Amino acid sequence: MARLIVMYKTPQDKAAFDEHYIEKHIPLAKTLPGLRKYEVSQGPVVTPAGPSSFHLIATLHFDDIASIQRAFSSPQGQAAGADVQGFATGGVEMYIFDNHDV
Amino acid sequence: MARLIVMYKTPQDKAAFDEHYIEKHIPLAKTLPGLRKYEVSQGPVVTPAGPSSFHLIATLHFDDIASIQRAFSSPQGQAAGADVQGFATGGVEMYIFDNHDV
């Protein structure tokens, strides 16, 4: 299984971010073709030493890397990406990789 | 369920890192009390725009944040943490959060 991890830095307005994320972005991202599972952090994202610079981390599961690339290229992926550009006011990092249990 | 994401920046010697990670660190980290599931990236970690600065991403699953804190404080956690300091020559970031399906 492959993963897309989306890490949102703390936005300018947390409440506005959360409202948009829950009401607009989740329903949009759930339409991504090939999406198998979608997890979102709840509450603060911390480090072992204390607070982090991230507000929310989303983990999206796909069958493989090619499926993630197809999702990005799809009309739904283009719409989700455009949406992110609007509400991710603190910046966003995305990481894609194959994952296996050890 | 809570998650501990461990993100290793590209190390000075990738082959030495991989050998140590697979042969020494995974067996050590698997002894962490409360660990429910342990996933590791396989192959390159990329971004939608191309290569990333990360070499390996590990995702460790625990029941809750308190379990992660107990794991860090345990003798096994102390040993795993000391091990990381030795082999993570490119640096490492760790993020802890509660996670839920959406």
C-alpha cells in the first residue's frame, strides 16, 4: 500500500482552517479515485519535545504510487489541489511513498 | 488510535543507514511497550514536485497519546531513542497525534 501524507503548517486562522477542512476539503478529497482510506489528526500535533509547527496531518491510503499519481492528475485531484492552495494559509508539505508492515 | 511518525532526513551514507535500520533499529523499536503496528516506507519518499529531503518515514501505531508517552519513557524507548541518535546522521523529525478515519 502507498501513502500520501499531507502536513499542514499552523494556519493564520485555525478555526477558519478547521471549518473549511471539515466542511469542504474532506468531502472533496474523499472523491479522489483510488482512495482506500483517509485518516486525519485530531487535536494537537506535537513532538517529543513539545509543540510542533504543524496544525493537521492527513494520511491517505492508495494501492500503489501509480494510483496516487492518477489521483493527482484526475479532475478530482486538480480540484482538491486548488482547494488546498486556498485554505492552507500556513503552507503545506506532501510526501508520497510505498509502505509496508515490519 | 494515536500515531508516532518518524521522518528521517537523507543520511550521509544511505546503505549504512538502511543496514542499521533493518538489522538493529526495527528489532529494537518492535519491543516498545504498547506498539500496535509498525510501518516503514519502502523505496524513495517523494513529493508531488519530485524528490524530497527524507530518506525513510516510519509510522508507529499506539492506542493513545499516553501510550506513546509511556513507550518513550520505558527502558526500551530510551534504548530506541539512543539508537536513533547514532544512526540518524541526516537528522530526524518526530510527530505525535491522535488519528481518526474520515
